[in-house]
Amino acid sequence: MIAQLKPRWNRWLARRIPAATSVRLNQRRIFIVPSRVGLAFMLALLLMLLTAINYQNSLAYGLTFLLAAVFVVAILHTYRNLAGLVLKAAGAPAVFAGEQARFNVRLESRERPHQAIALGWPPAPLQIQDVAGGGLSEVQLTVPAERRGWLRPGRLRVESRFPLGILVAWSWVDLDQAVLVYPRPLAGELPQSMGLDEDQEEGSRAHGQGADDYQGLKNYQPGDSKRRLHWKAYSRGQGLLVKDFANLSGRDPQLDFEQLGGDVETRLSLLCDWVLELSERQQPFALHLPGFHVQVAGGEAHREACLRALALFGVAR
């Protein structure tokens, strides 16, 4: 029964609270019901009322009606603690499969303060945050990134039990957030066929810093790759040295999906590790995927383009 009603509920929510990068909570977007503590409170009021009627006790009547008035006033204050709160998507950096995706959410108050605002994606525990009057707060929420591609966490639950905890006001907000999940890097040795063609080796020459031709050791400089540190020399007391390489013209690696064995995810994970490795070495390279090619280049933009291509390979965009 619940499974049949859930699609209707989602469609109704999509009409009432459409997806947007900025949402302001108002009476159309806030729902309020008694919490478990509130249900126990209502049951206690009912028992007190029955006792007052049975014994015709004026003090029991007075106490019952006083507590009932507190319950009614709490409805207004619980609602007001959420009303007027603005939620905005504040970005989500890309991650690798197996890591925690981090979604940044900004909470803004236009007027009054908002106390103990809880938000998150159930069944994970909700994170509680206060927002000062006329101020803003930023919350970072995490979701496991299990598969590569686009990760869309869905509607965010925002709730408040302030001030008494006997009622809970909540809303389901879709901030239209998505994070790009890269394949999980899988360490592996770069095949010779992807690095140097035999007919290109003759006549190649060194031309600057790279990762193909070993030149020796040099003193460590800030910014040098830590993967090139020569720890044996350091253990012998020779100081912090790094391995120095030079590029050879015509030897730019060609990372080719078709030349690898194994299933699709294994190939993409290997390619992902090589993209990271070559980028850290500042070694230009090309990436070839079925139906998609990235020409030889280097730099941060090239690295991101290759990782994005690997993340979205075979995934509906």
C-alpha cells in the first residue's frame, strides 16, 4: 500500500515544492504534526480531562486547559521557527566512487533567528544548525558515492522541533543538486603499447620536465611531486631528493580503452588512475574512449575533462 502511494506523494510534492536552487519556506511548504512526545502529551491531557470529569475537580480542569493552551501556542512557535528560512544550494565538488559526496547548503534568515534546524537525508542522522536573525549559516551534508556518474541525493528533509519538542514542523526541499562521481582509481602499470611506439623512439630527444626519461636526482623544491621522493637517499642522510625526469618528443602516452582487458568498470578505473598519475607528473597524454577522444594535452583543465569523460562514459547525461 505504501509503495503504491509513494509515487503519488512524490508527484504531489513536485507540484507543491518544485525543484529550485533556492527555496524559501512558507505556509505552502511546511507541514506540522505532533511528535512522539507530543502524542504522549495529548494522551496525558486526555487522561487528565477524564479524571477531572470523574471527580469534578476544578483544579484538574484548570491544569488540563492550561496545558492544552500551551500545546496550541507551541504549534504557532514551531511553525514560525521554520517559516521564512531560505535554503540555497552552495555547490558540491566532484568525488571518486567509494568516497563521501559533500553537498553544501546555505541557510539564510531574512528576519528572525531560527533555532535547532535539522536537515539531511534519512535514514542518515540529521545535522542540526542554528541561524542568527538576518544572518546565514552553511552546512556540509554527506552522502555515500557508490557508483560513478551523476549522484542526485533527492529531496532534503528540513525539520524543527523547537521550542518544546512536542510538535515537529518539516518540509521536503529539492535544491536540484548533483555531484559528479569519478570512477574509483585502480592502481596498475601503464602498458608499453600506450606509452611509446617503437618507430617513434628513434630520434626522440629530451625537452624539459616530464616523466619518461630518468635524468637523476635533484634537490626537492616546493611543488615537486611527492611520488618522486627518493626515500632511500633520505634514510642515508643525503637530504630530501626527488627523481628528475624529462619528456621525450613523440612519447606522449595514449590511454586507450580498447587496449585494456576486463569489464567496463575495471578499464575505467585503470584509466582513471593513469590520468591522475600522468597529471601529477605534468605529462601530456591523450585519452581514447569508444565514441569520444581527448587529444594530447596537459594541465588542470585537461585532467578534469578526462575524468569527466570517464565518469559519464555510458551514462545517460
